[in-house]
Amino acid sequence: MRALITGATSGIGMSFAKQLHKRGWELVLTGRNEEILRKMQKKLGNNTQIITAELSDRNEVFKVYEFCREKDIDMLVNNAGYGIFGRFDETDINDELNMLDVNITAVHILTKLFLRDFKRNNRGLIINVASSAGFLTGPLLSSYYASKNYVVRLSLAVAEELRRDKSDVHITVLCPGPVNTNFNNRAGVNFSVKPISPDYTAEYALKKAFAGHLIAIPGLSVRAGVIVSKFVPEKLLSAMVYNIQKAKVQENNDSSPTDMRKATE
């Protein structure tokens, strides 16, 4: 069994690699940092292959697929992603478009191409890493929240198509709350909810995915929050999210837009 993991050089992506390695899976790892990828390859052994790629460039995304095309991939983990903090009219448009290319376009391309292969073989598993933000509107993180909404809705739609096809291909969308990765460290913000570890997040996601669950939300408080949010008027919910995000900036005395690029990319 072989899995492709994007954004594998740290955070949740690295944890996915470690967890699958323990289970005896062969791995193809991709990320931007070749040095870290080579260290991971050395640590995880001969059954690990690597390919350096910048997933904000769609040509690089297709390059990753072509690299894997003859490698009999059984699982795709779309993990790479990051966010940009700030008011929508103040954030840099080029940075934002790059983020959308990673969070949406790359996920879209890889999901489509590997799904076609998996359906031909009538087997395969896709894990798309979204966020609990994928169920919300996110003022001050508007594009990031919107991108994760896309990942959630795309995954749910594909899952229904697979169900109606009675396919043995399965998809799981991982929607964690705060995770203790470089996402929050590089953003210079503090989360009001205690972050969970990336190892727990990956282990939980794999457990749910192997059991055929469509949505994986680690953490009881986050699951409860997602459920409760469905009953809160949208305007009030948006105001609540705005106040939470604004408080993060005020606590760190930083009112400027902040690049929140995840180390998982």
C-alpha cells in the first residue's frame, strides 16, 4: 500500500507520514523544502520517495501527479495549505491568490486526477485536510475560511457521487480546530481553545478514514462547536468569529495583516 502526502515537511503532514509508516505503508512525500524531505526519506527508509513541489503553481501540481502515475497510489492525503490574516481589502492580492492556488486549485486537481485512477481500480482513499473553519464564515481570515469551505463542500459532493456509484473508493474530510503546528507560531496569535497535537490529529483522521467515515473532527469541544454553529444566525456567527480573530491580534499587539503559512505546506 502506498500513499501520497502533500505538505509533508512538518505539522499534520509529517504526522501522517509517521503514522502511515508505522502501519507499513510505502510513502510518496511532497513539499517545498527539499532538505527536510531528504531527512524524512532517510529516517523513514527505502520505501519512501520524495518530490519537491510548489503547489501554488498548477504545473508543479501536475508534475506531482505524473511522478505518482505509475506508482500504484492507494491513498491521497491533500494536506498542504496556509492562511493569510487581515482585512480583505488590506491583504496582498498576490499572496492571497497563491494561497487559493494551494488551498483550492491543488486540492481540486489532485482529487480529480487520483479519483479517476481510484475509480478505474475500484479502490482507494482520499483524505482532504480542511478545517473546522470550513463550516464557518471568517472575517479577518476571509479567504482562508472560504477556501476550507470549498474543500469541505467538494469532498461532501464527491462522497455522494461515490455512494451513488456504489464505489469502493472513499473520501474523508478532516476538519480540526486549532492544531499545535507552525500555523499559530508564525501568525503570532494565540488560540482561545487549547490546540491538539498534529500526531493525534493524523491518528484520529486515519482511524476515521479507515472506518469509512466521511467527516473527521477531532476534539469533543470542536465537534460540539460545529454542531452548535449550525443553529446560530449567520450574521451573529460572523460577528462572533470577527471578535475572536480580532482578539488574537490585540493580544499580540499586531494590527497588521500576518502571513499564516502553515509548516504543513
